[in-house]
Amino acid sequence: MTKPSKPQLKALRQRRRQLMRQMGRGSIAILAAQKVCTRNRDVEHPYRQSSDFLYLTGFAEPEAVAVLIPGRPQGEYILFCRARDAEKETWHGRRAGQRGAVEDYGADDSFPIDDLDEILPGLMEERQRVYACLGLDTGFDQRLMGWVNQLREKIRIGVHPPHEFVSLEYLLHEMRLMKSDLEIELMRQAAQITTQAHIRAMQVCQPGMLEYAIEAELLHEFRRHGAHPAYPSIVGGGANGCILHYHENDAELRDGDLLLIDAGCEVAGYASDITRTFPVNGRFSSVQRDLYECVLSAQEAAIAQVKPGNHWDDPHTAAVRALTKGLIELGLLKGRLNNLIKRGAYRSYYMHRTGHWLGLDVHDVGDYKIEDQWRVFEPGMVLTVEPGIYIPASHKDAPKPFHNIGIRIEDDVRVTASGHEVLTAGCPKTVSEIEALIYSR
Ligand code: GLY
Ligand code: MN
Ligand code: MN
């Protein structure tokens, strides 16, 4: 990941200040970078910094600990990170080092990560409250308690160890839920690249291709723009489109089947998450079209509910109503609309909810309820809207012509002051847009 630009550095500083204001004097926040994860023997999984760490520091290297100490005269933001080391950098890549941490990442001070055990207890002295993400990494939790215990041993010489431990996520995730203009701009870039990737997939898809060949086209589009997948791409033809988290991506795409692609990239850590479903041969059959129109009308009804003042469950309620109505019209559900909704009859066709928050994590942080009430939409929130219908051959009620059809349509939607903006609006979605695109290739 590239070094933060000047506006990004300013935004990072503002976030840290906002957090420290809420933490108050007498407190310290300690946040560890994501651990490196071994894949097999000497090979590691590609490293992705923890989203909380990225949000506060913009620092993408492993083996780092960020410390925030509101009101500390010598500097409020200290970044522990790997020291420069010519030999190690020859093998494993460049490091910012202590100088880079200060000059390029805005730390007030920086120490080698190897000195953490020696320095950190001193920074915690006289702080009553420790803000940390406890429970994520038991090894780090134990180290933290070790530092506290070191201070406890010095009580008789007048040292005051911290005595309150507070979840850092509680404050941080509320901040992350509300996206700034700068964050929205990155999400817009991710949405545009992802849109191009889906268009490319529609353009190259032919009967007889393998699902992984389409996955490669998506990846090509992500990487040629410097982006990475935000999650493993789902490329499922026919029956595979009915498996919600299908990842094998190794089947042949058949003439007459639909192809469901759920894929998105991240830019500077900010995710996009798009699903499109289209015919492998470029033309929807009449049954596929009827079901597709049903999902599309549910998605449009759900998106229309995204506006300030409405609450988190409103899009889902609208989607469920539209899907149930459509399923009745297609003869797949029998009974009265309200009764069917009440008893959740749609669940054998639509078994997930209509979306999630989107941001640095594809399933982003932020509460969905405040106490026992659904959260009310506010400008700056970003969510996905993604209803679907899934009818595997094993479905006990659906007639044969509906079998092996899985359809999901997913867009990324920002709440604005007056309503919403669909960040992924450029991605073809109607039957005529999709057929026209495939036939123009
Ligand atoms: N791509 C994951 C999801 O749609 O939730
Ligand atoms: Mn999603
Ligand atoms: Mn998705």
C-alpha cells in the first residue's frame, strides 16, 4: 500500500484526535497490527493490515503497535514498528523504520517493535484507563496483562497502574461507520473498478468456459488498477449460483444457465461488493427473466428505502414484500401476501438478509441496533442492498423449470442528506442493459 497523501495524513490525524477526545485524559489506547499468518512452511498468506489499525494509522506493515496517549506533552501518538534492516529488507521488502513512521505516517515518536516490552509499561504508568481490542489475539492480551502486572508490582513505590480496561472498538467502530468525503471517494474508486470487472466478465463469458477463467478476468481488472480483491470472488454457474458462499469456481459454464458473480475489490483498504447475475449465452430464458425481474424489483424497492430517518430493517422489509409478491405471481408461493410474509414463507427461496455495512471491511463494523431499536440511517453510512432468489434442484416445492437458478443483485449504497447514492450505479443491471452489453461484444 502506498504512503498516505497529505490529505490522508490530515484525515488520519483528525481521526486520532477525535478518538482521543472521546477517550479523555488519563487514558491510553494500545492497538496491535494484524498478525502475519503462515500458509505452509515458509510461505505466508498475503498480508492485509487490520482495518482498525489502518483506519487510525494508514500503516500497512505487520509487527507494529500504535499507542495513543491524550495530553502526553512529549507526543500523543507513538508508533512501534520494525527497525530498518538492510539484510532483512533485501529478503522481505522495504520497511518504513522509525524515521519513516514519523516523517511519512505522522507519528509523534516511533520506537523499534523489539523495544515494546521495555517501553510500554512506562507509557501506561499513571494512566487509569486502557483502551484496547481485547479478545482478538490472546497472545497480545497476555502481553498487555503482563505490562499491567509489572506496574502492579511497583505499587509500593508509588506507581499507579491502570485499573480500567475498555473496549476500543466501541468508540472506533462508531467512527468507522460514518464515512468522510475522502473515504467515500476511495469507495467510489473501488466501486468503479469493480464495475469494470463485472462488465469485463459479461463481455468475455461464453458457454464452455470454466468459472475460474471468469474469476481470472475479474482479478485482471482489479490488479491492473492496483486494487486487490476485498473477499474471495464467487463465480457460480447454474446450480452453483444457489450456494451462497460458493468458492470452488471450477465448473464449466453451460449454455442456458445463469452465472452469478459476487466480486469486489478494495482500494486503500476500502471495499466494494457487487453481485450480478446474467445468462452465460447472453439471453435470459423466459423463466430466468421472470425470476430476475422479481429480484430486481425487490432490490429497487429496498434501495428506495435507504434515506435518512428510515431504519436499518426498512430495505429488508421492502425486499421481502416485493419478493413474496413476485413469488406468488410466479406460482412459487401460494396464499395471501401478508400471511406469507408473516410466516416467512419466502425463506426457502431467500435465506439471507438484504445487506450489511460496507467500508474497510466488506462486512463492515457498526451496530445494527441501538439498544433494541433498528439503527436509523444517517448521511455518511454505506451499506449493500442484495436480495436474491435461490432454487436448487432439491427445492421441495418449486417445479422443474425453476431448478438450478440462483439470482442475487447487489449494489453499494451511500446514505446522503436527501436520500441515497448508488455507488455502483454504472454496473449494468436491467435485463435489457445486460443483454445489450453481452450482444455488443
Ligand atoms: N460478498 C459478500 C457479501 O455479499 O456479503
Ligand atoms: Mn454483500
Ligand atoms: Mn457480495
